[in-house]
Amino acid sequence: MAATVHRGGGPEGHKGHQKATKDSMTDYLTTPPARRALPTALLAGLLLLAGCAETPVQTTSVEPPPETIEPPTTTVPDLPTVDRELPGSIYAAEFSQAESLLANNDWLHAGDVLSTLPEELDLNDRAYLSYLQARIAWQHGQPQQAAAMLVELPAPGTALALQEKIINFQRYMGDLQGDYLASARQGSQLLSNDPMQPGAAALKRSIWRDLERVPAEQLAIAEGDTDNPDWNAWLTLARITAEAGTADELEQALVDWRADHPAHPAANPLPGGLDALLEQPLQFDTVALLLPLSGRLAPAAKAVRDGYLAAFYRASAGKRRQELLVLDTNAYPDAIAAYQDAVRQGASMVVGPLSKQAVAELGQLQERTVPVLALNRSDEPAPPGPTALVQLSLSPEDEVETLVEQAWGRGARRALIVRPGGEWGDKLDQILRQQWQALGGEIATTATYASAEAYSDTIKQAFQLDASEARAREIRSMLATNIEATARRRQDFDAIFLLSGRHGEARAIKPLLAFHYAGDVPVLAPSAVYSGLPGRGDSDLNGILLAELPWLLGADPGLRVAIAAGGTGSDSYTRLNALGADAYLLQRRFAQLQSGPEALFRGSTGLLHMDPYLRIIREPAPATFDGGRLKPL
């Protein structure tokens, strides 16, 4: 079937399209119980995903739990562990007490407890002591020292339980410092030590998540550097997902890989929900793209459309293509009317709408007969309906965890927040505080600015420079002489989170931080601080650490070239091109979402997974500005 793109402007548009492919996705309901241990809200969501069938699967509606912000629980390494018995020790009480203190971020007293141990210890006691001392150094904000303490560990002959403790902590540090390849390799080593261990499934998931964060070029180099067949197969599988241009290419490559490695730990099941692509590939004959192609949001909508179409045409080249309806939501009274007309025209899936309000409207529709991949995120979880409402967005909230992990992995433990007043600043501030404090971090103070004129004074006050200058004046007055005095800022913070929502703000504030004597403090910020277009003013952002879309860091160059060659890409909305490309990615691999949180996608907007509320969560890539140019870290 040749591709057909129909552009409709309202209820009088194209009619009579072919019915959708019938695929109920009900395999989940017959999956063995061991693979169905999912949160209630997620289970309800997966049942909604089954609504792709002509007759929706009848399920009991389950209300999602109240909206909460889920902080990471990484005070103690949040990695797969096996409950193995520790070797006997006459210092077991001291080790146990130190563990309890560290679990409560009390590294100071943990150090006091361990200081009572003698210098002469046996192999296992030395290993346990080094492990606990490394955790103390880590919590104290000394990551290099923590890593150095474990560089020769675990030594041959160390008890397996201690080996796993040490390697898991090394992996935890590696993850937070961005060394995902090393973390995955260590995980593969643990799995090889005991492939049948009770935590094997969780360990596989963590290995895969690490590998999906590694660029294809690094994976290829690592493949050539190892002679370990198991590790090499992991690397090859990850490179396949990184390099596959289309879902069809990916599916064939997965079949070939599994045939070459039938006994590999990742072969059955494949990680990241990839099995779903092979077991029940889901095709939608007719897809409706709902966007506000006229009116105020038209430029943004067209950028999303261009990214979607570029991915659509690349995947469809020389192959059977879906039929595509492109509908202008502004030609309808509301999003519900646009959705209903798309269904009347034969759509078996809807991609869109784009605005937050339109997504919220569609979330209230109880008669959703075909699934929806919305392109924004409503403030409240959508109530259950007969089919799924999956929400993909460029929400800045998703970038906060990346910023928190960057700062923590670099050794920062006490942060200062610089933020605008208003809803944007309030929301990011709340999320950042919860995630930072969950790790054990503290907030020194918050500088909230209301206008550009207030930038300098707000920072000056937060840094307590006014008090420093007042002391200098007092000293000059007491001594009756005009002595030279340099103001001194407060010294009780080691990272600055700059939560600006506009690139103009960041370009003005970043130099001010240095001017006010904080040029040596790491500054971390969301992607909004960069316009997406290289410019002369970008040199003001030098040294800033940010969470950025892979699209702007060189991901999928072929697709970006296709958009540019077509003359349809908008430089002003390049991130929305990436959103459109990811919308097609998720639509084409929609069956993979049935795996719930296990499903991972290398997207143009970040590493993607789905939460229990059917929201797609993005993990952006760490980046920085060097010489006025954006570069990956």
C-alpha cells in the first residue's frame, strides 16, 4: 500500500479510510504471573494499551494513585542486589552499625565507628572496611577518593557477598558520574559469576539501561577491545538498537542477533521490551496526526509535523506504508471533536494533540476507541479510558534528575538555587529539592529573581555580599583609613542550579555568578538556557552543565539532514523536530510499550521509558558549553 498523506481541515475532510489492523495486544493478559508483578496503576495502563483491538478489551477501571513526585532512592546504591550471607567477622557489629549510619547519610559517625578497628585485618574484613570507607568518602563529596579506595577491589578470594557489594557500589558511582560503559561491564561480570542468581532479571535490566546510554561509536570501540564473548554480545545488541534506522531494520537485526547468541543471558527475553517487536509487531494502517497547524501555535506544530514526516518517509522508503491523516485541530471546536473526526475517517491511532489544554480535554473523553500518543503532558493523570492515552512531551521536569545526578556525581553536596519567580520556577524548584534531598544533599539558599533588573542584586544578596561589604565599611570606619577590601561571598555551597526558562536570562546570569565571586562553582541548568541555535552570545554560557536533547548533540544525523534538505525544518523550533521524530518512533514501536517500565527507546529527545501514568519520561544527555559551542560530556 503506497503512503497516502491526507491533510484535513475539519469534519468535512477525507472520509472512508481502511479499517485498522486488528491486533489486541492481549498477550500480556496470558503472561506468566512472574512477569506481571507491576504496580496497580501501571497494570491498568497496560490494559489500556490493549485497546488497539477492534473490540476494546473489557477491564475494570483502576484509578491511578494521587500525583506525586517520585524522588530517586539512591542514598544506598539503587542497584540489583542478591541477599547473600556476609562472611563471619568479629567486627560484624561495627560493620552493621556503620551501614545503618550511612543509610541515614550520617557519614561522620560512621567514620567514628570504623576508626576503632585495628590496622591488621583479614582479607574480607579489609575489603568490607574499604567498601564502607569509600561510601563515607562518597557521601562526604569526595568521589575521586571513593573510587581510588576500591580500585584494587574486589581482590581474588574475597567472599562473593562482599564482591557484589563492592561492584554494585562501583557501578552506582559510575552511573552518577556518567561512566555507563564501565557500569554495564561490571554488571555483566556479576551476571557471569552467577547467571541463575535471584536478582538476575533486575541485573539484566540495569545492564541494558547503562548500555542504552552509551553512544554507538563507543559501543563499536568497546566491541573491538574485548575478547569476552558474553560482554561482546551485550555490546553488539546495544549497538544494533543504536544504529537501526527503522523499526523493520531493528526487528531483522534482533532476529539475527538472537540466532547468533541463543544461550546469551539477554536472548530470552530480549531486554528493554524488545521481545514485543518480534512476538506481536503492531501496525496501524491509518494514523491521524492532530496538530494546531493554524493560529498561534502553527510554527511549533509545523516543526513537530516536519520531524514526524521525516521519520515516517525514511521508514516507508520502498515498503508498505501506512495511511496518514494530518488534521488541523484549530479547525475544530476542541480536541475531542478533532479526535472523533479522525476516528470517523478511519484512524486506528491518533498522534497529538500538541497543547497541554488539548491533551487534558482528550484525557476526559471516556469514549476513546483508538489509542492516543499525545504530544504534551497534562498536569493531572488522565482518568482511565477504554484505550491508552500515552503522553510524550519536552517537559523540563524530566531534566531535573539528570542535573541532580550530574552535580552529585561530581561531589557536590550543598547547593544554591537561582530561579525565576512564577510557576516555572516553583515547579522545578520543588522537584529539584525532593530529588536532591533524597540523595542526602542540602540546599544552602534560594535566589529568586523577578526581572532582569533584579538579577545582580538577587545574586548579591543570596551570596551575602552585602554583609561582606558592610563589614569592610565598618573596618574602614574603625581604622579611619581607606584600606582595600575585597568582598567575600558565602562559602557554604558547592553547586549552583540555575533554573532559568529562557536563554536570555541564562546568558545574563551566568557571567554575573562569576562577577560575584562564584566563577569556580559548577553551574547546572535545564536545556531551556540554550536557544538551540549557535550564536555569539553562547560564549556567556561557557562552563555551564546542562541536560540537553541528543538531537542537538548530533543524534540521528541522517534524519536531521533530511529535514534540512526538505526545506521544512525550522531553526527556531529544532527541539520540536526531535519531538516529532520521537512521536513516530513510539508510534511505530507502540507494542514495545506493553513491557511497561522495562521498555527503553533511544530517542532524539532522550532515553525514553514509560511511567505508571503512561507518561513518557525523557532522560536527556549531559552536555556543556566550551568555547561558545555546545558539546556532549
